[in-house]
Amino acid sequence: MHAFTFILTLALLASSIHGQLFTTTCSDGGGECDAFPNSVCDTAVMLVCVCPMARSYIANSDKTRCCGAVVNPANGTVATNATIPGSVATYACNPGFIIYGVNTRTCVVNTGWSGYQPTCVAGKLNDNCSGKFDLCATIANGQCSDGLCKCNAGYQDDGSDTNCININECVSDPCLNGATCVNGVAKYTCQCSAGWTGNNCQTDIDECAILPCKYAATCIDGLNTYQCTCATVFSGLNCETGYTGRLCETEIDECVLCEEGTAIPVCPSYYSGVARTGDFWKMLPIIRAGCSHGRYDAKC
């Protein structure tokens, strides 16, 4: 009896050393079967680690694991409707990732799940996204374009293949004449210095274009300024004031028309011409309406 017990003990010890299902001994509540995924201890009959048939688990070929539940890969999912022989586990990756390895695995009798669990790898610039349009989703400021992962317009690779940064369009100093360049996305804008205009502030603003000089005065354009060369009897910034009299003591009233007469009058430079009414002539000032004594912008 003692000899039989010794031999049985050696047999059980040898089986546990091999570390296989159906041979490794176990006890109720023990942890001997933890080394074999999805296995349980057969406490009813054999006191060895087995695959639980009630849950349709089967052993792989080397009897080190049971073909049971599959787990999601990092950044992905797996779907299967059973764990019996012939069941198929289908893997998919989250947006921005692509499968590296197999897409499916099959539960095979006495083998377990075929192959190895795939991994999900993040998409990179220049990866082919023609079959998976969301592959570029994790690339900052990137998109799938013409079948490849590319940076959005106005962005460029920062060297990591996974991040696109804004291109600084102001690096080339496109703004002229002391303007300030403001970078945008795929564009730039110039904040011009006083007196300049244009996309790149390349054009001097013509301050004479608004005709600031009055009464036939000559306007000379400058940088953000202008100068009026007035007719003899006028003065002021815009030649808006005129005087007459022996001592220039009388301010000209530009609203008074010349006295009518039968002879054609000779107009000074600050009058626009003459007009005839019946048998009489009169001179017309440059501003016939909308002027006041000493001013051109109010009514008489």
C-alpha cells in the first residue's frame, strides 16, 4: 500500500511538472489551473485541470490553454458569436488605427484559436488610406487625400509622421514698407503702415484722389500726406480761404455771383466760367451750390 501511494505521488508530480491540461493535478479552491487560460479544476472526477465543456471550451494542440473568450486588442475590438470549434473571431481597429496581423481567427479542435492576436497600429503620414478612410484620424491636422494620409492645406509634418503643424507664411517677409505680417492657415495678411495699401502694402495711397484742394489748386501727393498749391487769392490747407481788397482785408464770398452785364466778363482762376442769360452774362464760381462765405461744404 505504501509503495502504491509513493508511485501515484511520483506520477502526479511528474504530470504537474509537464504543465498540461488533463494531466496537471489540482484541488478544489486551489490555483493550480491559473496557468491555463479558461481552464477549471475537475473536482468531480479526475482532480486535474480541464477545459469546461459546459462552456464549449476546447484545448489547443499542446494542451496549455482552452479555446475560450477572446479579448479586444489595444485600440481595437473583436467580435465572435461562440467559442466552439468552427467559431470565428473577427478583429477591427478603432478610427486612426490599422490591423497588423490577421483579421480573423478560428476556434480549431484540439488547437484553440488559430494564429496570434493581431495588434492595432496608428496611422502615419503617407500611409495608404484608400481602403480605410479613417486611418488618418489620429494625425493632428491631417486627412486622407488621394488615397494617402497627408497634412491639411497650410500644414506640414513636424518630423514625427503623426503630427502636422501650421506653416508660417510670414517667414518669407511678404509684407513691404514696414507692414506687419499676420500668419494664418494657408494664408497671411499684411497690416499696412500709414499711407500704404495693397495685399503686400506695395502701393502708396494717392491722397490727392479725393480732390482735397479747392478752387483749381494743384494737389501734390506725398507719403500719407498731400500739399495744395493755391491760386493767388486763396490760402489754407485746402486753399479754402480767399481775400481781396487793396490790403487783402476782405474775405472773398464765393457764394456771390459776378454782376450781370452786357459785356462778357473775364473770370479769375477761382471761377469756372461764364454763362449767358438773355442779353446778360454772369460769372459762375467753381462751387455754385453747397458753399458758404469762406466755406465750400455748407449751403449759402
